[in-house]
Amino acid sequence: MNKFPNPPCPYSRLPLMTEVTHPLNANFAEFVAVETAAMEWQQSPSPTVWRKRLYLEGEKEAGRVTSVVRYAPNSSFPAHEHPAGEEILVLEGTFSDERDDYPAGSYLLNPEGFRHAPFSQEGCTIFVRLRQYPGGNRQQVAVNFNEMPWLPGPISGVWVKQLYAQSGYPEQVWLEKWDGGMAKGRTFGQITEIFIVDGSFSEANCSYPARTWLRYPAGSRRQFNSEEGCVLYVKQH
């Protein structure tokens, strides 16, 4: 008997999005699955920077937002501050600012009040969160997770790399790698967000490919499997 019965598949494939609603996916009590590869790129305030917004709450250009963002080659954004912080996962290319260059595989957490002028000479694609890490004493993180070793996870066939955890704050961020043929039941004690960096996994009648973003409410229980294996960005809060 399946210990974690899954609900029916919430979607087969999302239609192309031509306009972002506001607010967007702002009910954290609801399950959300967004296949970002099926979405159209939308213009940002910079003519050479494009985005696919997945979560949006507050002001349209100054609220809390989670997006996939694409910088065209030789593109830049004006210098700006980050109230309530910024988090970036570099998926392709090289993301840069006046401090350093961050190639694919870089993870950045810039704390509240951080200021920079981002750009990309070769172009890049990033997964980014804005205004979702309040707190003035958060540590700044800048690591290349490709250089970090995979450590044994909670069960056989799952490997982890811890990216962010700090005493006094509820968020924890890590990578998971599932071996091919992996099957596991999972209960989410906290709100949990997953972004599929590589590979795919399935639940019930749903198959989620790379670049899918999912958010599970606290208390969700699921049964997952991954025939090919996958690498996941996971955030609990």
C-alpha cells in the first residue's frame, strides 16, 4: 500500500504565459507547479534582461518575487540595493557584478541592504529571489557548488550539499542529488520549494522536467520517483 497517496496531477503542461497576474502564486497554503521552459520570456525594466516570474507579491517592480532571469550578452542592470535580501542560483553562463564573476554553479545570498550593479558579458540565466531574506545580520554567501562534495543524505541514494542555514532564521537551502531509479516518500513539515536543476522526477501522474519550480505547503505528503536521477534546489521556510 502506498504510504503517501498522491493527489491527482495538478497539471499536464502549463500554457505559454503572455501576461503575469498580480499577485501571483501568493497563497502559500496551495501547491504550485510551474514548468518554466513552457513560459514566454517577459521584458524587465532593462531592455537586455528578460524574466519569467513564478511568484509575485507586493508592488509589481518592488515586491517579493521569484523568477528565472536571462541576461543577454553584454547586458547590465543599474546599481541598486536589495531590501530584504537577494538569492541567486546561476544556471547557465556567467553572472557578474563589480565584486566578482559567478559562473554556472554559483550560489549567492546577498543580505538586506546589499548594493551592486550586476552585468553579464557572455550572457547568463539565473534563478533569483528578491525581498525574501529580511534581517540585517544575515551572512553573505557566495559559493560555487560544483566545487563542493556531495555528502550522504538522509536515505540511501540521496546526496546533499548545504548552501545556507543560519541560527536565528527559519530558512534552510540545500541541493539534493537523487540516483537513477530512486523512489521515496516525503512529508514536508515546512513550506518547501523545489527547483529542478537537472534531470526530472515524478509523482502520481505528473512528470516534472528540468527547470520546473514547485512549492509544497507545510504538511504535504508525496511519493516521488526518478528513473533518470535528478539534481534539486530545495528551500524550506
